Amino acid sequence: IEMDNMLFIGAYRSNEVNENHSFHQVMNEVEKVRCKDAARDNIPVSRIDLFGLCLDDIGEFLSDTLGKDSPSEVATLTEVIFKKTLGNIFFVKQALEELVRKNAVFYDTIMFSWEYNVSTVQLDNYISDDVIDVIKSKITGLPTEVRMLVVIMSFIPNNANMSLMKTLLEGEGVRTTKVEKLISVAINNGIILHLSEVDRYAFAHDKIREASYDIIPKGKQRDELLVRISNALIDLANTDNTNREWGLFVAADHLNSVVPELVPRMELARLNLRVAKMNLAKGAMIGANVNLNDCLTCLNQSGEKWKDYDFTLNLLNELMESEYSIGKFEMAFMHLEDVLENATS
């Protein structure tokens, strides 16, 4: 394919990418190559640092949003919101929505304009210092089934399609005929987006995913939900090739995180071994090693170690090779001794 002109734009959070990060190293290599060839190929590379908006910019934004003639009309509001958000435009929008939900900012149906009539101190108290709390307040105010949709999506690392969401919500007692409407409500509230080019759904911002994940606190309720989600993903993986690998990876991660009483230990051991072999096939040695050790933990908890002879021998053989390949020689020899002591042939 020949193209005369192309502009490539990549974005990342600089505070999450240090000098040792692989992306940082790739960008340095790209810049070196392009700077060397820029004169010949006229293909420059530029970096632009994007910072939060300043106080005046936030004033302009709020003035336009609320239909005011001048930023001076929203000076108090601007001061409070800027103090809480430091100019991050996503946080600014969430803070403004929070004030509307709490009726601190309201639409005057007599004057046909947006107004607020509370003091700076009162406005300050209306907005949490943590944007996650602000978003959680918004999600908590959604209808129960929409809230469940959002929470379930937060436990799925991939973007979800309609079919998957119907399957997962059906396990929570939601009729499949309602799911499309529930998704529309979440979209209209700015919680999720429809990625039309791939016909999938994703969170509008990673902070919204983070807040959704925290709606159900750690404990029995969350663990039981994770088990139901995981079982649905395993069923899908066994019947639908398109969901097989990622569904099993997610299910294994979730089931390894819940209390042991909720998941039969040998079932989870077999799942971990299955996922470990998938990791090995991809060359992901570290991930495979984690799954193999999780498998061994489950096997020990089940009381079936060496009682299920073939499974135990298969696991320890895989684990010896895995530990040795990543430099854990002592662990590899420890498993070797276990095999030599208990192997029958």
C-alpha cells in the first residue's frame, strides 16, 4: 500500500511510563531513527505534553456549558471545581455532574437558565476530593439493573459485545430482552461507549471502570459474583471458540482470588493447568509459572496430591520445567525430589 501522507498519533500517561518501560524504550528508538532520517524522508517525530487546563480555561468551559455571558458569572463555581480537579477536564465534568445531581447547580425553570446559589464552602463540601467517590456516587444513583451491568463489565478486561453481556446478566436474573435498553441507559449517562467499528462496548474512561469495580466491596458478595461470572465464561469458552482463551484466563484469575470454600479445589487446579499450558504455548513463561503454582496450591488444598497420580505427575513435570526456565533452580529441584520420592515408575 502506497500513501503520500499519514499522521500517526499515540497517547499515553507519562506518569505511568518510566524510563524502564518498554513503551518508553520503543519511543526512544523511533525518535532516533526518525531524527536520523528526517532530513531525507521529511518524517519528524514530535512529543507534546498535555497538562490540565488553567483556572481561566475552566472558567470559560463552565461559562459556555452553563450558557453564561462571562466567566465572571461562574467565578465561585470555577474556583471550587478547579481546586478539586486541578484542571483535569474529565474530573471537571464529573464534578459538575455531581453538583447537578445534588441540586447545588440547577436549571431555573422560571429564568430558563442554569444557576447556583450556595457559598464557596457549601460547594466545596458537595464535591469529594476523590474523583472515584464522585463517579461511584453517579453509578450508585443508576437503576439497579444498569448498575449491575456496569459492575459486571468492570470485571471483564476486554471490551464486551452484546451477546456476552446478555449471557452474564442472564446469570444475575436479568432478562436478555432488557439488556439492550440497559446498555442504552449506561451510554446516555456517559458510563460506557459503543465502539461501532467493532460493535463492542467499553467504559468511557478507566476511572469509571475503577469506580465500578469498587461498587461491590471485597467480601462474600463480590466473591460469589466472581464465581458466577467465571462459570459463565468457562461455559462460553467450552462452546464458543471466539471466547475460549481470554475467557479462561479471566475465569482463572477471578477464581484464584476468591475464598477457597466457593470453588472445588480440583476443578480450579485443572483450570489453572489448562491456562498454564495456554500461556506456555504463547511463550508467556512467567504467567504460566504463576498458574502452575496456583494449580499446585489448589491440589494441596484438595487433598488429592499423589492420590490423583497422573494429574500430580503431569503438574510437577510442567512445574519443574517452568521453575528451571525462569531461574528458580531450588524450587525445580524441590519438585524433582517430590517426584522421585513418590513416582511409581
